[in-house]
Amino acid sequence: MPKSKQSFDFQAAVDALRSGQDLNGDNGILTPLIKQITEAAMQVELDQHLEEELIPNRKNGSSKKTIKSTGGSFELNAPRDRAGSFEPQIIKKNQTYLTDELECKILSMFFGG
């Protein structure tokens, strides 16, 4: 599965906000940003997991799951490993809802650099 590099278009978000688009919700301005940062954090978790593994293991694509948040719903590409030993911490395997606290942390990571 090829990786696609997406980046949050800040200027497009400002323009959308000026035109009256909502910040939150399924079509909200912040929803793609939350998705992008969450996926990036999960990739870092997987990389760290693979470095710590004693048995040879490697990445094995991703699986899609729908995440609901106060910012709206989005489809998350959750990374996998071949051995199936990777347990993400930011969004657990069976978790389908992003808490308000976690959503705020994700946004503060972006705005904090």
C-alpha cells in the first residue's frame, strides 16, 4: 500500500473558516488535522515498537477504522506489524472514540510545533 504524504493546508483552513465552514464536525476544518497527527503519532509508536522487538518483525500495512470525536468522524489508517504484537497507545486496537482530552493534546502538539 503506497504511503501518501498529506499536510494540513493552513491557508485553506483559514479561507474555509472565513467562508463560514465549521471548525468541528464531519466536514469541519480541524478534522483532517486531527486525523493526520493521530496517524503520524501511531506510526512513531510502531517504529518504536519495532526497534524494541527482540524477534525480527516489520511493518505490515495498515487497517482502516472509523474514529468518532467531538471534531467529527474520520477514517483512521492504523498501522500494523507482521507479528501482530503492536498495541498502539494513542488509540487502542478496539477504541473507536477519541476523547476530548486526547483531541486537545493532539491539537496542542500541532500548534506547539
